[in-house]
Amino acid sequence: MRCFFRDIAVFAAAAVLVCGFAAGASAGGQARWYMSAAVLLGAVSWRWAVQPAVHRAAAALAELACRPLRLVHKMLVRPAQMRLQAAQSRRRACRKAKKSAKIKKSAEKRLQKPSKVLYN
């Protein structure tokens, strides 16, 4: 959608320049109906013939420009992320094990001595 609006803005600017030149070059100095028809025909031709090819070429150039970045991400960033995630999961598992051991130990400490239970 963004490309569509950019294309329309560029075409409108070109149409204003072309119509201004054509009006200045015509004998009467005014825009004629065939000048407007030529602008409309140019817009339709651009939309159907030229725009898809231009957008395909731009996408191919963007793909070529991004390929080294993808390679860097695959070779450097992704392995570092995996190591970081593994370290975090190990720390999380260790904390969880410590916490469960502490809870188990504290549960044992809360019990009263059997001799105290008999005399209460």
C-alpha cells in the first residue's frame, strides 16, 4: 500500500510537469483535452506495464542487499541466541530445583517433635 501512494505521488508530480510544459509549448498557452488524455493514458500504462517490473526489480535488489545480513544472522546471532536461551533454561532449572529442595527441607522442619506432641 505504501508503494502505491508513493507511485501516485511521483506520477502526479510528473503529470504536473508534463502538463505545464505541454501548455507552455502549445500555441494558445493553455492545456488541451488531449494533454489530459495523454496523462491518463500514461498513468494506466504505468500501472499495468511498468510498475510490476519496477517492483519486482526493487524486491530483487532488496533481497540481494539483505542476503549478507541474513548470513550474519544465521552464522553469528542465532547461535548466540541459542546459547543464551540454554544458559537461561539451565539457571531456571537450577533455581527451581533449589527452591523445591528448600521447600521440602522447610516442610520437614515445621513438624513438631514427637515428645512435644505427646505432652500437649
